[in-house]
Amino acid sequence: MFIADGDRYPGLYETRIPDGVEAVAVGWLDPAHAYASGGNDGTFVSRLFDACAKHATARTRGWYPCYICAQSVEAPCPVVVTRGGESLTLGDAEIRAVAEDGRWFVAPTLVLHYVVEHGYRPPDAVLQAVKRGIFAEGVN
């Protein structure tokens, strides 16, 4: 499902966003739409891995594949990312990074795969929020 980076997050899958919270969508990629690419530093990637492993919320009842991979090969489902011998299955939840100004940057856990495998570069404000390490959880 595509949502442009920076658009208001619509609260998918019956997830609840508290009143007064500005929720912004990031990392909802689709191969039919261009996305920002570039290098991501190791600290960001490490913190993003940890966020997907420890702070995933709004779990779905199934797995979503990477539709970018499906353009050239059979898309693995579920998608698995490995770091330092630890494997993480992605595509069934969201992360919600909280910025200093209180905004929530809401991304599918597949964002980690997009960063690692497809060179996706989230907006700088998202990089800072993920590195900050505060995540909204348990608000379903």
C-alpha cells in the first residue's frame, strides 16, 4: 500500500492514533511510485532494526511482501532481515517513531528492508526521530 512520505497517516488496520497527535506516514513504498534513495548511516540502520524488533505495534493478521522485489524476482513472504546473526521477520506491523516536536512518524516494519535492500532514505526528520529512540507502542 502506497502512502507518500509526509502525508497524514490515515490510521490503517483499525489502529488508533490518539487525539491531538500528528501522525505522518513514511516508508509506505510501492514500485509504481518513486522514492528517495541514498546512504543511511550505520547508527540509523541499527536503531531501525532495534525499533522493528522491540517496538513494533499495530500487528496485522498476515504478512505483506515487498512489492519492489516482486518486480524482478518472486517476492519472499515473509521478508526477513538479518543483522549480526539475529534475524527479524518483517511485514506484519508498524513502528511509530516520536519526534522531539511530538509528531509520530508511522512506518511499516518493511521500512527496514526498504532501507537495507532498496536504498530507501527516509526524510531527515525521520532519521533523527529513529536515532532518538522514543517509540509509541500499544496504541491499537
